Amino acid sequence: MNLSDFLLSIIAFSPDELQDITSHFEKENIPKDTLLIAQGQISKKLYFIEKGMGRSYYLKEDGKEVTQWFFGVGKFMSSVDSFFQQSSSLYYLETLEDSVIYSISNEKMDLLFSKYHKMEKLGRLVSIEMLTKVVNKLNAIQFQTARERYDYMLAEFPDISYRVPLGHIASYLGMTQETLSRIRK
Amino acid sequence: MNLSDFLLSIIAFSPDELQDITSHFEKENIPKDTLLIAQGQISKKLYFIEKGMGRSYYLKEDGKEVTQWFFGVGKFMSSVDSFFQQSSSLYYLETLEDSVIYSISNEKMDLLFSKYHKMEKLGRLVSIEMLTKVVNKLNAIQFQTARERYDYMLAEFPDISYRVPLGHIASYLGMTQETLSRIRK
DNA sequence: GTTTTCCTTTGACCTAAATCAAAAAGGGAT
DNA sequence: ATCCCTTTTTGATTTAGGTCAAAGGAAAAC
């Protein structure tokens, strides 16, 4: 899914508006396993995934990675708090496959938000959608068993689940790789 | 904190705008333990808490309540997905104290979003703030021990934690009341 | 092809927190 | 003060899932 189609699927932008908005994004080919943001940095860019996939992860003191979110085709990818509040990121953000990505800076994004009421609305709608998804994950983690959490995962990220290493999925679901391996049988 | 002060703390509305916006809200006194939305209903209203507090909770099949969120003074309270996406609510929403609350319907809120670009921006900022808070809770639940989660709770809801029954807090933190009781010593 | 590296599975054991159950402590109402 | 009802604490036991360790498999590198 490309950027224009995605934007139009949410808000009825005019061709001119769409042209202006998309011109603020930069299209990039980013290879697999590229780090986009490191923990502690302030995220300068928001990414839209046209092709490929990414994940955000947290690095614990003991050196273990904990996947925080997966980002698939047709989604915005960022360290949300860092990008929108220009604060130091708690997470690393990386590509998991060779990807085609549209990126935009914080300044340009704010400019678009100010220029277009419709864009502001899009921002609100996308935020709410993300919010409900995070709440769903919270539910899964908070009051479901390991087995039920795996089912939630399959429903939320059907296409992603078989494309990434087991360990990434296990930590996303708040369990160990061993436990997930046993569950899958 | 009253509604006008809250709105002004986020966006510089003109006196006229502020007057128009707040006139769409209805001020109500709501007694303790009043149910505002039941599971399965579609949330018709968004609430702003001037005084008092509330919580949202999920009812499990075995009849146990699991607190999903606490809402304190100066915050918007709702079953987010239900209100903004007009879908059936997964949660109950109730007051935990006698409260003074401003409420607004979904239709009026949409009207304000359409009428004022600034209001749309406010909606986006509030959504993002909520999103980052939910992500913080997710972190606490996903990779912290019971003891650390309690500390997170004290930081996030300092004033609330000693005003509600232990069981509500325990379920909010994804642990049993017994465990929380043992931790507190 | 063979080797190296990474990823997944399996096994044995351990531990944090859940469950079950009952006692203790508060807090209103009368 | 006493009684009733709700909330919190304490104790004994169980369990889901974690940890540690090693063996298979699969895919990339040589």
C-alpha cells in the first residue's frame, strides 16, 4: 500500500492537497536490519511503510531485547513519544526486512498539521487507532494466558508472525522463546 | 482543575472560542459508584473530570473485575475505542467518588472538531498523551516485577493510589490483592 | 559439498505469583 | 458500645512459566 492510497483511505483529500502533502515525504529504500533510532536519541522522523516491516524494541539492563511493537505494510512507524514529544526514545527502531519507506521530519509534519485541518484530523484518527491497538495488547498481556496471547498475536499480525524470528515474537508477548516454542506445538 | 483551564493549558483558544467550546459541555454532579457505561454498550459521551475520580474495568468470565485505567482530576474519561469509533465497549466505566464532571456527546465533539482546527489539534495531542501513558503501563506490566509495577503505579497515580480499594489497584497492575498486600509491607 | 552461525526445540529444575482458606482489622449504622 | 459488612492481611499449597543447559535444524558463508 502506498502513501497516497493510505491517506485517501482515511480522509478525502483533494488531488492538490494530496500532492502537496506527499511531496513533504521522502521515499527511501532501507535494507534489512537497519537501525532507524537508538535508545536515548530523539526521533527526528516518522516513517510510513510501503513495503517491508519493522519493529521497536527495548533493551533491558541484562542485555535482553524486548520487542515492543511490529510495524507492517501501510502503517506509520515511530517511537511515538519520542517523535511527537521530542523526548529521548526508550526504544530502538529497526527494519526487519528490506523496506520501502516514506519518511518525514517532525518540523514538516507540524507544518502539515498547521496547514491542513484535514491533516490534523488524520493525525488524531491514526493516534486513536494506535491507542486502541495498544490497549488491546495490554489486555492480552494483562489477563490472558501465554496460549491466549499467542492467539491474539496471530489475529493482530497475521502476516508478520511467520516472517520474524521466534524470539522477537516471544518477547513481544511477554514470554520466553522456550515457552512460545512449547505453545506452538 | 476546571475545563477552561485545562483547554487553555494545551491550546491558546481565544475567549470567544473557549466560550463556544465549553458551552457544548454539560456540567453534572455524579455520585460515587455511578455506572457511566456498561460493557457491550456504545459510549455516547466523553467525560472531563473537574473533581472526583473514576475507573474503567473489564469483567472476566469468572466474574472478576479487572481495573483497566484510573481517571483523575483534569483528565478526559471514556471507553476510548467505544466513544471514538462508536463500537461496543469492552469496559465498564464508573465513578469512584462523588464527582463533578463535564460531559459531551460524540456528535457535539465531532462538530467541535470540524469547526475548530485548534480543537482537532487538541484531540490529537490528548490522544498522543494517552497513548504514551498506555505504552508506559504496558512496559510496567510486560517487563517489570510485581514490586516495580507498584512503584510505577505510585508514580503515575500518586493521589489516586491511597483513595481506592486495594483490589482495584492490584487488578490494574495485573496481580492479585494478596500479592499487592504482601508487597506493600 | 562442508563449516559456521543462527534459530528452534527439548529436558530438568526452580521460583514468583496465583489460589484457596481463614483470620484480623476497619468503618458505618444503630 | 455493639453488630454487621467490607477490606486487608496472613498462612499453606499449587502452578504457569522462567531459567539453565544442551541438542537439533536450517540457512548462510566459505
